Amino acid sequence: MIQPKIRNLTPSTFEEALKEELFENFSIEENPQQPITLSQLTLNECYFKSIQFYDIQIKCVDLLDVIFENCDLSNVSFEDRSLHRVIFKNCRLMGVDFSNTSFQHIQIINSLVNYANFSFAKIKDSLFDHSSLMETSFVETTIMKTEFKKCNLSKSEFMHTNMPNTNISTCHIDQLHIDTSSLYKLKVNLYQAADLARLLGLEIVEEV
């Protein structure tokens, strides 16, 4: 896992950062004083702590070497964008739209990601760690070299998703919605295998 490359950060505010030509090398720990818009730019080598993104409208924003800690990005859209070497730690990502994103070297740690949308995304070399992804959609998603570690995937949807060798054996998968194509080479534990078999209509009987 390649970590974000963050160096020589300058403490700043959103208002001051937006005055610069490039939005990079900023450390921001203060919410904006009024609603602002981040549009048509790349957040590069930035650190955000305890920021509430309610009053921050995000349009066509890419992320490169960024850390979000204790932030609330609920319902933010990163649709069709590129996220590379990004950490979300102790964040709220409820309902975030990651559809059709390029998602590489991303870490989502101890975060709430319920109702998020990863449909048509390409996820590679990433980690979902001790996070809740209940009722999250992975439809026609490509997942490669990615680990789900002790996550809650209950009621989530995996349809027509390519994820060979992905390990979900430590995750909760109650009422998971999954089709046969998404099961190809998926790594699960024995109890999960039995549950998945029932979901697919198999009846498990004991030999007499």
C-alpha cells in the first residue's frame, strides 16, 4: 500500500487556499465561514481534519495525496473522478457517490460508508478497514488487490462485479445481495460459504 505523499504543509483556511493558483500543500482544520464551492481542480498534498463538508460544494474535483481525518463528507459526489493515494480515517462517508471513479491506493479506516455508491468504479490496491459499508452498491465494479478487513457489508449489493481473490472472510455479510459472476474466486470463510450458498438457492443437507 503506497501512502499519501504529503510534505511541507502550510496551515491555511479554505478561503485563503482558494486564492492560490493551485490547491496544494495545505493543512486545513477550520470549517469555512460561509458556503464555498470547490470546482474543476485537484486537491494535491492536503490534510483536512474535523471538517464538515455540509457547506462545501464539490464539483469535478480529483484527489491526489490527501488525508481526511474526522471529517464528514456525507453525500459528496466524486463521480467520474480520480482518487489516488487518499486516506479517509474516522470519517462519515454516508451516501458518497464514488461511481465510475478511478480508485487507487485508497484507505478507508474506521469510517461510516453506508449507502455509498461504488458502481462502475475501478478499485485497485486499496483497503477498507473496520468500516461500515451497509447497503452499499458495487454494481459492475472492478476490484483488484483490495482488502476488506473486519467491515460490515450487510445488505450491500455486489452485481456483475469482478473481484477475484478479494478476501471478505473477516466481514459481516448478513443479507448480502450477490450474483454468481461476482462470486468467482471470492475468498470467504466456511460459515460465509454456507450463507452464500443459501442465498443462491442451494439447500445444504447433512449426510445420514
